[in-house]
Amino acid sequence: MTASQDERARLLESLGGAGAGEARVAIVLGSGLGPLADEVVGAKSLPYEELTGMPASAVPGHAGRLVLGELSGVPVVLQQGRCHLYEGRTAEEASRCVSCLAELGVGVVLLTNAAGGLHSEWPVPSLMRITDHINMQGVTPLTASERGYGSPYDLELGSLIDAAAADVAVELQTGVYAALPGPTYETHAEVRMHGRFGADAVGMSTAQEALAAHAAGAKVAGISCITNYAAGLSDVEPNHEEVVEAGLEASARFALLIKAALSRLDKV
């Protein structure tokens, strides 16, 4: 057994012992979107330090804990903070938690992130459902034997989120997320290139988790909070403080959308 396999096995054991496998939905919260955890009913908090094999993030805006409980009457586990490739993590480490949760039986994985928008007509902040991604991170958590064909984003689950947005009058864009290695923001030329490739938003996470959760058998959906205009689309260059502030500004609409989507979950 390799070191990463041993750590994964330990995390599976930790999550199973904590009852995380009893959740129906796992939600990974991106920068600035952590306040959703405050709305969990009967919340039980598990700091990452208590979960053997759980990689932690040192990035501001990532609390570093799991929160178990209920939202809209649905058992959930919230991952409040993630690690990134640019922190020196591997693809396996970046996706380890969602992969383990899916293996324990959590059937739906909802990935969220903060992203730079490539459309100047979209307001900031705004919400975008991820219809697909472009993995430009140069790695994958999958092996040749794992299910990795086509898009990992579930069409039926995506339609449910769109319907939930209409129910609660939350404006929701749809588009393609380009996952980049980071940690630097894109140059103006790179932003133009990504737009021509078909991207609608750019960020530094999510793709590895989506691939791993899908391969482990979970239904996957993704929502980006467009927290800034990508470099070159405004007079302000992107910065992390702006990202976190915009995420917090959008957090009430985000929470409304997530709870509405969870209330419709029996329809998929």
C-alpha cells in the first residue's frame, strides 16, 4: 500500500466512524461561501485535525472542518474548506474527501467555488451552474481502470438546480468552468484564450473533485460564485480579498438556492 492509499484508508475509517456516510448530499464550500454551514440544523462540527488523512487548506476563507446535520430536511455533510494543487497537493489529495464520501454511500456531491467571470455583462457577484469543465491543471485523480468518460456533471441534477433557482427567483447563469493550476491569476492574454476555448469562468479547484466523485459513483453538480471579472475585463485586477468579500455578499442567495435544490432532491 502506498502512502496516499494508506492516508485514504485512514480517512475512510475516520469519516465512517463520524457518521459522514449517513448523509445524502456532500457540499464543498468555496471561498466566501462558508456561511451556509451556519444554517445546518443539528450541526456537528469535525475539524480536519480530527480526521486522519484529511488534507487541510491554509488559504484564507477556508475554515477547515466538516459540518454534519440537515438542510431542508436532508442529511448533509458540508466540507468547509478544501486544499488546492497550488498548495503542493496531489490530485488524489485534492479530491480525497469527496471520493471517500461517495465510497461511503453519499449519493450526491455538490461542488462550489469562487471564480472569475469571462462575461462583462454578468453582474458581480453572480451564481453560475457549471455545465462542464475544462481541466487545464495537467493532472487527474483517475486511473486507467476508473470510470472517467464524458462529463462528470449530472444533467438531471443540473436541471433540478435550474428549477430550484426559478422557484426562489435566484438568477442563475450556466456555463463552462476552466480549472487552472494557480496560484497566480490569469494574464489578460490567457483570459482571452480561455474565452475562445469555450470557458465562461476560471478558477483553481473543482475539476479534480468532480472527476473523483463521479468515478466513485456519485451524481455531481457544480456552482461557481462569480466573485470578480477575470483579468482584463475591468480596471481592477483580481485579488483574494475581493473574492472572499464577493462570496460573502452572494452567500444569502447561494444558501437560498441550495436549500431550494435540496427540497427537490427526491425528484432525481
